[in-house]
Amino acid sequence: MAARWWRWWRGCSWRPAARSPGPGSPGCAGPPGPRAAADARAQMSYFNLVKSITSAFRNVYSISRFHHTTPGVCCCSKTQSDEKYSDPFKLGWRDLKGLYEDIKKELLISTTELKEMSEYHFDGKGKAFRPVIVVLMARACNIHHNNSRDVQAGQRTIALITEMIHTASLVHDDIIDDATSRRGKRTVNKIWGEKKAVLAGDLILSAASIALARIGNTTVISILTQVIEDLVRGEFLQLGSKEDESGRFAHYLEKTFRKTASLIAHSCKAVSVLGCPDPAVHEIAYQYGRNVGIAFQLVDDVLDFTSCSEEMGKPTSADLKLGLATGPVLFACRQKKLVRSLHKGGTAHSAFRCHGARAWEVNAPPTYRSVSHLPQMGKC
């Protein structure tokens, strides 16, 4: 899933439509405007960090903004065609050697069965998407602050903690959703039962909390403990919906942030706190993680309709079968073709599978459409 997501994300242009710079814009002749003068320091800090991050992602299209509320800066130009593309997973994995072995060391368990359950998903077969994002952000912040390319021990520990929290949430999610497979194999709850699966997830979270406490930074502890609250709130948001159509998509994005993006956003912010004292950099790191996390989940929701179980490593169309309204479903509900398909006797599953992803591609706001760039979809 992570590899497919990265290939599509790499093919997207993150740059906004070209526009003429206004008075006071970087690269524009003439005296700077009042707002530009007031934001000069923040913009310089922002621009330097963008430069650091884009140096790690050599041939990716330019990132002009991390978030729409961030002060606008001069867009970095596209890299030269002779520059070699660097796989971010290879870049990040340099700092993550022995990741799963180190996680298993954190799970100090004497009971054989509980040990097997807790270590079940730490088999090294995953892409470790979240830890890779975290160590790359750590390196970017370190380069920005003191030109150091080394990842600190505390920053690497945060990458481990991120993977542990994520895996614990998967174990608990599979119980709630009564899932049968995850990452291409049977779920913990189907092998050992729901009660023991709950305890296994709790144990992984407790081990992550102990590792977090050892970092010894109260700010970092406060940042990452917020993730646990967001995961719980996200599950409650998933259980409900909004009556009015206008509020449904906002509800969906809020749920998506809390369940998926919060972990990446707060982890990126945590490593930035350890690597750089500038609060502006902390906010940039947070917004970067937030947007990447939301984009990741948007693509995952579309893949739930357009991909197959073998490629995803888990059952597809699971959200629809559980009655969960994701982005493609919300936009498909506006389509007349969907209504006609249902009137002709088609099942809700086949109708949404046919029109859901297409409706997303046509109707989604341009920002979300661009980050969830889709390959050519086959005939329904």
C-alpha cells in the first residue's frame, strides 16, 4: 500500500496554478508590502526548511506549501532533469536498520503466548511508512538548524514509538471491524480471540509509553500523548455522521485526521522539537505530517474500491460493508448514475464500487484530488 501510494504521490504536481506575484511577494520588484515585511522572518525559516526537505526528495515535484494557512513563499523550481531520483524509503531506512528488532526489545514479555501476539505484526514485512516519514523529517530539521545530517537517538526512538502506536491501533481496529486479514495474513483477533487481542494492543501501547518516558522531554511526551486521545475520538467520530450534506465531508476529514493523520503530524512535530528550537519549524513539521497523513488515507479509501485484496493485504470494500461513508461514497451519493444503478436493481456494493472512485475524481476539491492522484481505472 505504501509503495503504491508513493508512486502516485510522486506523479502529482503539488504546485498551485501559476499566478502573478503581488506587491511584496518574493521575487517581485518593488518595495515589500506591510504583510511581507511583518512575515519576513517566518518566511525565511519556512523557505530554508522547504529547501532542506526537498533536498531529501530530489526528483519530486516542488512543494510550494505545506498547508494553506502557512504564509506564502516563493515556489521552489523543479529540479534539473539530470538529477537522480532518490527513493525516500531507501533514504529513511538508513536510520531505521534493526527497527523491528529494537521494537521487540521494548516488548519485554515472559509469557510465550502474549509475546507471540505482541510481536505478530513486527515481522519486518511492512514498509514502515510512518517511521520513514519521521526520520526524514528529523533529518530535515537537523540540517535546517545546525547542518547536521545525523538523526538523534531520541528522534529515532520517536520513529519506533510511532510504529508501535500505529500497530496497536491496527490490532484494536481489527477487533472493532471484525477484520479477518491484515498485511496479508490473519488478524490477531481471529487467531487468539478478541479478548486477548485487546490485551495485546494495550501491551504494545504501554511499551510505547515507557519508551516515550525514557526520552525525558516533557514537551515531546505531551505532543505524542495527544495521539492516543485523537485515536479514541476518531473511532467515536467514525461511529456517527452528520445529518446535513455540507457537514459530512468536514466530519469525514476530521475523523481521517484523528484516526490517521494525527499520529504522523504529532510525530513529525515531536522530532522537530528535538532537532530545532524554532516554533515556526515545529508548526511546519506538524502541518506537513498532517497533510501527508490525510492524503495517505484519502488514497487508501479510494483503493478500497479500485484495488483488490491481494494488493492491499486486507479485504477491500470493507468500509462500505461496515456502513462507513468515506470520501468516494460521499461524492458518489451526488451522482445520478449511482441512483439509476440502484433503481435498476444493482446492489449498493457494485454501484458504489463503479461510481464511487470516479465521483471522487470529478467532484473532490482540487487540493485533495491532486494528492490522491489515481491511475487509470478499468471498466466497471
